[in-house]
Amino acid sequence: MAGEHEFRRVDFKRAVEQGIVERGDHLWRLDEEAADVEFWATMLADESILAIRISDQRMRHREYKVAHRPGSLRPSVAAALAMLSEPGPNDVVLDPLCGAGTILIERAHLERYQLLIGSDHDPAALAAARENIGPRYKPIELHAWDAVTLPLPDASVDRVITNLPWGIRYGSHEANRRAYPRMLAEFRRVVRPAGVIVILTGEMRLTAELIRRGHLRAHRILRVSILGAPAAIYVCGP
């Protein structure tokens, strides 16, 4: 729920549940422990949106996710980013801020690939990624690189898919203002002319400014909410 209301979230929840159960066909019953269908109700000001989740708990709680990091992406979000990259069987895929490796693993689940490359400057993140990846998803490489200075040749990868720092749990907004232009320049440098860059960030004002200044060419911008926080996915060309 967002905005001012004269009722609580739990009241809204109960009203939705009652409305579904009391449908004229009487085919629905509430089962919070083993439901076949999960509804999500959202109240934005005076607008109510009722949606059905189309993935089950296996998408939210993957078995491979044994090591977690603060701020780590949900597998469903990582899978969406990978899908938006238009994956192909010959892709060389780079996540230059790979964290626990979720994006790389979800990309591996979607389609064949030539090589997966993950990098992060945080040794703890790389350790988590190695634990989650284990002996699977080969060929894959993990490196202790900084995303502002990638030691890769020009036009050497087909897809860059990553979750940029939001300046909340890690770093700061001021640090992002310095780092974002440098990272985006590196992404454009290493991706091939026909490649795709997919980024997720909550720094929408900063990203909009960088788009206006020509640091990023976004073909699609998708507004999303990540655990209640507004964010956007940018599907870009080099």
C-alpha cells in the first residue's frame, strides 16, 4: 500500500481474500500454507491492482542460492534481466558487479552460451558467487576486477547484465555520481557493436541525467519495484 488510507494493510488483505472467496462460482478457498494460486494486491492512492503470481516458490528460493549477500537480487529479478538481454547460444556474458552470482546463474538457466564472466571488487561477494556456482555452469570465470577499469579488450563481450550500486546498502549517492559515468563508459567499450547492455538501478535521477548527457543509450526503460523500492531496468545499446 502507498498513500494515506483509513485502514491497515491487514484490513486490505482480508477484504481481498473475502472478495475472492465469495465469488459467485464458489470455486476458491483460502489456504495460506499450500496455495495453488497466489494473489498480490497493491493499493496506490485510490487505485487497486490485483495480480496473480505466475511463478512458484522455486523462482523465489532457488536451491543453488546457498550463500547470500546483503542486497543480493531475487532470482526472479535476475532472470528477468537475463531475459531482457535477448540471450543467444554464442553469447559471451559479463556481469561486472556480480555479487553472489545470481544474474550469471539465471542467465545459464535460460539458454546456451559461449562464456560467462563475473567480476566484483569485494572478496566476500566472489566467495559467495563461487559457493553458489559450485562445479556447474561451465565455462564460467570469476575475477577480482573493478567495474570502472575492466581488463577486457574492446568489443569483447556480447551482453553486459548487471545490478548497479544504489548508494543505499553499499557506497553512497555521491560516490555513484563519480562511478556511474566511468562504469557505463567501460560497459560501452567492452560490448560488441550488436551487443546489449541491461542494467538495474534505483538511481533513476542520476541515470536520467546520464542518458541526457549521452553516457547511455536506452532503447527500453521498465519501471519496477524491488522489495518496495522504486527502480528501473534499462535495456541499452553500446
